[in-house]
Amino acid sequence: MKPIGVFDSGLGGVSFLREAVKKLPNESFIYYGDNKNAPYGDKSEEEIERLALGCTEFLTEKGVKAIVVACNTATGSAINLIRERVELPVLSVEPAIKPPSDMGGQGKILMLATAATTKMARYHELKSRMKEPSRIIDVPCSGIADIIENGVFDPKAYETILDEKLSGYKGMEIDAIVLGCTHYIFISEAISEYAARNFKGSCTIYDGNEGTARRLRHVLEEKNMRELGSERGSVTFYTSGDYEKYKRIFDMLMARQR
Ligand code: DGL
């Protein structure tokens, strides 16, 4: 049986991969991190589109049976084009603003993402379909993915940069914080701690990984593409960057719970 291909600009998509392996333990996965070109979040949409198509080509050449774009930024600029170019099922992550919007509430929803995502037409169209779009505050977080790409996960290392991005909302009532970039899931502890110290409200954290992994399982079942054997599948890592450096961080992230 063929593997499932997952890609991201770098290591953020590993947060999705962990979720997918949990839900589909018998499937094999190929992960491709475009670490050489990360971060995507400060690049132009045209450049992101070109890079995302390159990742897609890499995975199709490996013979995958489905592709997951585990990068909100790549989804925003290239998902339509990817779907036009490949005949495989293509799934993707997107900022999970719907669950907290549907919950309703008086407080705001902070949507943390790359600068590129916060500017994209696709994201604004998604937001316009929410119950009360004015509850959602977009927070571009340039610089954060770069630190994560270097394998730094100590919450203390993020205090200054989080304050730089979030200090404007101190004292506000925040119902939810949406992690609209797959990298940020690895520092959700630092984000929760910052929120507890500085915001009012429940500050419940949301991300799109679980929903996308569930959808992947559903699509594979629907198309009779599910691996039915009882053996555990394999996970293979590829990168456009320095293999030794990123494989070490990849292994560490796969072993971590959060
Ligand atoms: N992990 C990516 C996302 O979900 C973006 C990080 C970056 O390359 O800037 O948007």
C-alpha cells in the first residue's frame, strides 16, 4: 500500500503528523519539510505558491496516495492550484476559527498566524463566513516560526517575542486563541502561560490538526484507500534543508506529547 504525503514549510506540520499517526496507526507516512525555504510566512503569495507546488511534486514523485498540506500559509495561497494539478485526494489545515465562533461569547478570539496568512483573500473569505467576524482579531506573528525551526522549545525563550506580538491585548477578555500556524502548536504551553498572565477570559486554545486528521481518515475510508493490515505503518522524513539537523528535531517532536 502507498504512503500518505504530508508537507509543511518546515517542522510545523509534524504537529499534524503526530495527530494523523495517532488516528491512522496502520498507515505509512512520508513527511517533507521545506526547511531550506522556511519560513514561508514573510514571503509573497506567488513565492509561497511556487514553493508549495514544489513540495507537492516531491511527494507525488514518491508515489503517495494522498497529500496533506500541513501548513496554513501554503493552504492559503496554493490549495486550489494543488488540487488542479494532482488527481489524488488533497487535504489541508486552515485556521480553526469556526469552533470558537460557533460557541459564541462576549470575548474576543485571537487568531495567531503568519503575516502572509493574515493577509490572504482565502482566509478573509473564511472569516467572513463566521457568525461574528468582528470578534476575531488577527495577530501576525513573524519571527516565531524561525525560532521553532531552530529546535528551541523552552517556553521562557518565547516570553519577549510573545509580548511583542500580544501586549496590545493585555487586560482584554479573550475567549479563544486559535493557532493558525502549525508551528505554534509546539509552543502552546508558552502561549497559554502568557495568556493566563495577561488576558481575562478562558483563552481556550484551538488548532485545526485534529479536524484535518479526522477528515483524512474519513476520505480514505470513503475512497477505499485505507490500509487494512494490522501492522504499524512507517514514517519517513525528508527535508530540503540540512538532513542531520532537522531529523534530530523531527525525532524529538515526534516523541513529545505536545
Ligand atoms: N507552519 C506554517 C503554517 O501553518 C507556516 C510557518 C512559516 O513557514 O512561516 O502556516
